[in-house]
Amino acid sequence: MTEPVLAARGLVKRYGQVTALDGADLELLPGEVLAVIGDNGAGKSTLIKALTGAIQPDSGEIRLDGQPVRFRTPLEARRHGIETVYQDLAVAPALDIASNLFLGREQRRKGILGTVFRMLDKPGMRQQAAKQMAELKIGLRSLTQPVESLSGGQRQGVSVARAAAWARHVVIMDEPTAALGVKESGQVLDLIRRVRDRGLPVVLISHNMPHVFEIADRIHVQRLGRRVAVVRPSEHSMAEVVSIMTGALTIDASDHDRTVVVDESAAAAAGVTGRSDPDQ
């Protein structure tokens, strides 16, 4: 099996008496879009926060390129080449597009102008931003226009471009189409494909099943704080995947052969078994 770019093993996170992650696993393979789905309370957000350093798991292991890592802050995850695109359009509306792409990573002028007078290299940043936008085929009137003048889809495009520009290992997208219309959602899905085609694997958290089936190479199903299955959309119907997610589906032996991963203990806890039994 191909070595995962990013992997989690047995992650546990408790908040008092509430167990948000109960031995959660995840594998992200090179060059794929891995969709993470689950009902409310399944632990999707907690899992992603653990992978990006926003929270610290109580136990378990995270590996990046096969090496164990521990991110104490999101900044540490960013330093390791993991970038996250949030659903709430985490951009600075009053700043222009180039400034948003370099937000927190501003480049200064060379020589005394940069070292002493701390002047920003705005022409250089705009040139690099234009190249990045062109590579991702994001059509914008001008890189000097403020982000607040853009549509929702264009704003999300800026967030995706920023992540793709700085990510070296993984791009994680948390509900990137949640606040968008049909046309704008399609544009964001096209962007995700282009990011994948550039060689960056993508973790996509989404409640939108049609989008998941359109874009994902594999689907990680999370339930009750654990992974219950990983399936390929080409091998399972949308109704089957929703049934696995809710614990309503009994998977028979032939279906099990088509399933990439089935976590038997978690499936049993969720009421999903690995065999067909008319009495269940």
C-alpha cells in the first residue's frame, strides 16, 4: 500500500465526560481528495482540529510522511506544510487580493528599504499572486481590488489559492461550499481538482453528498468519534454511504470486498456489521 502523506492512529480526545474522538484513524494518500463525512457529533471537526494543531489529542499518534509529529499550534502545522481553508471565508475583506494571499507572510523590500524602513515588496507580492491565480485559473478583474468587492465564490477562491500557494504536504478544506450558490460551488470544486492535479492531496470535510461523490477519490465515514468505513464513490451508491454514516446499513460479504476499509469494532458500536444477517 502507498505510504500515506498524513495519517492518524488511535486519536482520543475527551472533554470531561464527553468523548469526541474514540480511537479515530485516518489515512490520506498522495494525490487524492479524501472526503470526511459524518453526522453532527461524529467528531469530524475534532479530528481535523487535532490534525491541524488547534487541539491536542489525549492519546494517539499523527504521522506526516511516515514520521511522527505533534502540532501544538496551527502555526506549527503550517510550518510543516499543512494549510486549512475554513468555511467562514477567513480573509481580510478590506485588504486587496495579493495582500490576502501573503497575509502573515508578507515579503519586504530588499536592502535597507526592507531591513530598516520595513517597506513591503508589494509589486513582488502582486506578481507572485497573479501567477498563482493564473495557475489555478481564477478569473479576477484586478489583484488590487479589495476582497470585500468579490463574490462569495471568488473569496473562497482567494482562500484556496492562499492554501495552495503555501502548502507543501496537505490542504484541508472545511465545508468550502457551505455558504455558496450552485455556480460558485462548482467553481470551488474545479479549484479543488486543480489543487489535486498539482500534486497536493486534499482532505475535504463536507455535508454535501453530491459534491462529495463528484470530487472525492475516497470517502472516510466518521461515526461516534471513530472511523467506521472508507469507501470509493465508484463502488457504493450515495444511499449506501448515507446508511453507513447513520448506522442503518448492514454490509454483506460481497460489499465488504468492495470496501477499502471497514473498522469492525467501530461498525459494531454503530450498529453496522460486516455480514448480511436477516435477523439483524
